[in-house]
Amino acid sequence: MKFIDTVKIIVKAGDGGNGCVSFRREKYVPKGGPDGGHGGRGGNVILVGDKSKHTLLDLNYKHIYKAERGQHGRGNDQNGKSGDDLLINVPLGTVVKEVETGDIIGEILEDGQRLIVAKGGRGGRGNLAFVSPTQRAPRIAEPGEPGEEKTLMLELKLIADVGIVGFPNAGKSTFISVVSAAKPKIADYPFTTLTPNLGVVKREFGRSFVLADMPGLIEGAHMGLGLGIQFLRHIERTKFILHFIDSSSEESMVENYLKIRNELKSYSEELANKYEVVVATKIDSVNLDNLRDFENFIKDKDFFKISAITMEGVDDLIKFISEKLSAIDPQNMQGNQEPRCNGDFSKHQLFSKDE
């Protein structure tokens, strides 16, 4: 399976049923009068939040969704049955946009939350509704109204507390693997992370939070190079960013830091202005001169030095993250309350095996 975070679909709500023109015809009932019933309402198309879903993959195979139309009215004052609503399950964090106008219709953030994206047409009135003192036997009825039809773009933005960014091989996946139960692919070559990974970090004093490991950015990502730019939308929901810089590299840490900052700014000013914690990784094999220059450059930022292999500095960083999140959102970080994330991440996987 693939990690699908954008999909375009066409939704068509049900048309309303037509009203009926009918007159009562019974033995021994002269001048029975009109008895045409109303048409039924067309079904709505509704998106429903489902915490068990982690991608939009299911919607990638079917692109047209139609709700049931309402039944027509009948004689003997019988109204038509309303059409059934069409329910489409989507993962939490789904943003719904109308393609034609670009307007955001809504967002799905809670399990079971419902969002009507196309309203069914109203049923037409039967001739019984048009009786008046001056029109005792109307021979008119209303047609049902058509249901709404829209082309929608669904975008999935993962719900995580903290997003981790950095160049490929900066140690993001290794870090998330040692602080959570997530098992991302790790190797000594770039782009081992091809899709976002989430990990739930549980603290010994009961507080927990969700980390999002983003695929590595490269210079020029905002122009379509590399992998990371297509996943930056997922960091927009995070409360703050961890920026990982490889301290063992022979390349300038300052230059690498500025390159990633430029990519974030080129993507979104809002993302670039998010609170940032800078983390020098792989200090078990550090380039001291390089690190010293970087520390002088980054002195105004919250800065940590860690090694995911020896665990040096990891506990201090996790404690800082937990305290920072508690200060930002104390209600969601109280006691044993689980972090809000889209789905049950006991397995911490957002994708299955490649085909």
C-alpha cells in the first residue's frame, strides 16, 4: 500500500423526488379531491472522521460518489421516501476544499465527526399542497430539486504535537525509533524515509505526545526537488518544530541549517515562524570545530546536543519537549491523557508494505 495524502473526488447528492398529481377515487366518495403526495428529499454526501484510517488510499481507487435520490410522491397522500445519506469515512486531519472555488468547506478533526459536503435536493410538493379556496382541484406539482454536485480536493494533514525536519540522514528516524515504538526504515543512505512516520512518546510521569518524522528535505525542495516538500503540509498542524542538524558531517552545520530554514520560508511564512528547537545529532562522532561554529551561530535558539546511539542528551530533550507542550496546551497534557493523533498508533505505522 501507499501513503496517500491528497485525492480529488466528485460527489453528487441525491435529487429530490417529484411531487405527485393525483385525485382521490373511491366508491361512495364523490368529489374526493386532490391527494398527491410530496417527493422525498435526496440523500446528502457526508464525510465521517474515522480514527482507524491513516491515509486517503481507499478514496484513491474510486473517484465518483453518488447519494441515493428521493422517491417520487404517490397518490392517496403518500410521500416519497427520502434517499439514504452516503457516508464516506476519512482519516482525522482531512481538509476539504472545493476545487472550483478553492474555498475550504471544513476539516475533520474528531472521530465520528460529520461534515456534509453535498446537500440533497428538496422533494417537490404534490398537488395536495396547492389547494386553496379559489383552486379546489389543482393539477400542478413541483419537480424535485437536483442535489449538489461538487469536485473536492481532500488533503490529509497529520495531527502531531511536534514535527521533526532536517536533511536526509540527520538522524530523525533513529531518534524517533529510540524514543517511541515506531519502527521506521533506517539505513546509511539518503531518503530511507519515504513517507511520514508518527511515534507516541510516553513519559514515566504519565504525559505523552506525538512526534512526526518528516522525509528529509534537500535544497530546492520548494521547487519540487527531493521528497520533503510534499509532506510539509503535515508540519503545519504541529505545535512546534525540532530541527535536526548532523554534527558529524564535514559540511558546514550553519550552511545546512540556513538551507532548511530557507526551504521552510519558501513553502510558508507561517511555517517558518513556528517556534523551533535546534538539535545537533550524532554527537558520539562529532566534528568539534564544526559544532563550535554552529553553537556560536545558534546561541539565541533553544539548543540541544544528542546521540540516539549512546542516548546522550535524549532524556533532557524529551523532558524539554514535554514541558514545552504542557506550557503551550496544559489541558491536553494533563495526567494520563493520551495525545490527540489521527488513529491508534500502537503500531506507529501510517503505511503498509509496498506493492
